Amino acid sequence: MKAGIIGLIEVGKTTLFNALTHGSVPVAAFGGHRPEANVGVIAVPDTRFNRLVEVYKPKKVSPASMEVIDGAAPIGVEQHKDTFGTDFFAGIRAVSALIHVVRAFQNPALPEMEGGLNPLRDVKKVNDELMFADLQLVETRLERLDKGLRNRKVDPNSPQAFERDLMVKIQTQLEAERPLKELEFSPDETRLMKSFDFLTLKPMIIVANLGEDHTPESDEELLSGLREYCSLEKLELIELVASVEAEVAQLPAEEEIEYLQAMGIDEPARDKVVQSAYRALGLISFFTAGEDEVRAWTIRKGEKAVDAAGEIHSDLARGFIRAEIVSWEDFLKAGSFEAAKSEGLMRLEGKDYVMQDGDIMVVRFKV
């Protein structure tokens, strides 16, 4: 799973990357220009996983993870110009989700933005560019299809006719300035579209990067339009101060907890970014736990017990008999998987059981 950080220049993309990776990855930042992307693999924060580790004290811990990329979408061919080149779109087509950072802070050291600070305008600017890039891709494909079909009698049920109808459907949606994620597609259409990596099909979350001197009053004035837009477009909005998040991420774990508690904060905002990207991708976690290892496994929401078994090892899916399942709620009541089993809270499920977020599983199998 890859999440790409995007946004205009000087909005704090690399600062957020540093916060997410705890500064563990050496980064290159050149005012919006860099020779290559910054890439880091980060653990997905999960209090349930932490609790399992406390209970079992395992020899090995393996949390769910996510790859985060800063610089997959470079903007700015000239200094301080918010321009979108081909590299911008080529880079982000390879990621699964987009973390769109928008500037919501004043900085006298930066050139004044045309029209003043306006997070809503900037979010719309990038989103419009994503739609335009998808539209260009579709129009190019339609030109090739029409050229191939010209002066030929085409069977309306042929693959070529099917693809052309799909491209016209997509073109109509984009010309109406609406993202493709709002459309419904058949399984055959979905399979055909995979190779195109349409940008407006990718899940997106918005991160408003606030100034260190922000107040609830200033936030309301600056962000009210963006908040309404995200609500209407069903985009999750996370508000944070990336510079502070990056500084706090450098602290030892115990000091970080003390600092956050003193500030009256339950969890770092950067954790919410990772969890939000995870949800946006339609992913859930299930767990295997014991004294040897506690591990969080990632599957798509709606996948079945046999799919989860295959995630652990292909032999488990091939020889699947039953899955022993304890829900997270029942685990908390009982205190351990073994206690839940003795209290009758463990369930035996077949291969078609739909896995739930937080399930703890043991697979019975025979190969």
C-alpha cells in the first residue's frame, strides 16, 4: 500500500513526511524541486495492536505498515511557480491513495500568494488538475480507438466497442468536472480501467497545515469554506501543525506521551493521517497473537476468512478447514484469546465468513 503526499509548493509536504516517519528517513527538499522522491515505510498506529503486545509480550512484533512517498508529484518548473508538469501525474499514478497537503499558515519568508491565503482555492486547483489529467488520458485513448474503428463495421458487443463506451462514460463525467470515484462501474469496467490508473479514482484525504500561532477563531475564518467543501465531497479533513508534529516525532516515546498529555491531546495528529489513509483505501486489520509473535495483517474490507488465511500463508488457504475467531470486543471482555475460548466467546467460522476489523484469528488447516 502506497500513499503519495501531494500539494502545491511550500505547503509543508516534506515537513509532514518527517512527522510521519519520525524523521527516520534522510530527506531532500529544494523548495519544491528535488532529484528523486523521499520514501519511507511507517507502522500504522493501532491501540489494539499495542494492547495485544502488552498481553502477550511476544518475542517479535509486526504492525501493519504503509509506504509513504513525498515528491512523487513534483510541482514547480520555475522557482515559486505552481505549475504541473508531466512528471507530476506520472509519479502519482503509481500510488494507491493521495494525502493532499494545503497551506493554512502565513509565512513572511515565502512570496505572497496571488489572491492571498486561501486553502479552499488551492485544494480545488490541484483537484481540477487531476481531473484535467484524467480527461487528457481519456481523450487520447478515444482518438486511438476511433482511429482503429474508422471505416470498419464494428460489432456492438466487441471488446473495442465496450471500451469505447466506457471511455465516453468517463469523458462525460470529467467534462462535467466531477471525479470518477462518484461513478459506479461494473466488474468488467473496473478490470479494464486498472491499467489506466485514473487519478480521480484514487482515495484522497486533505491535510490543512496550520500555523503555530493558529486559534479556533482564525481557523474558522480561514477553513470554514474548506470544511464545507470536504463535507460535501466526502473528503476527510485533518487539521494539524506539521512543524510541531515533526518536532514532537523526534522525542523519545515516553517524552512524547508526556508532552501530548500536558497539551491535552490523546494522540498525535500525524497518526490520524495514517489511519485516515488506511480507511480511505478500504483496508482493515486482523490479528494473530501469541508469545512468539503479535502481528497485524492488512486485508480489504469485505474479504473472507479464506482470503485472510491466504494472506498469512498460501498453504493455510489451500488447506483451510475452519477459522477460530475472537472479536476485538470479546477479547477485551475476556482479557486474552485463551480466556475468550474458555468463556465460549470464540467462534468457529467457515471460509465464507466476512472478516471484521479487529478480529483475532487462528486458522485450522490440513495440507
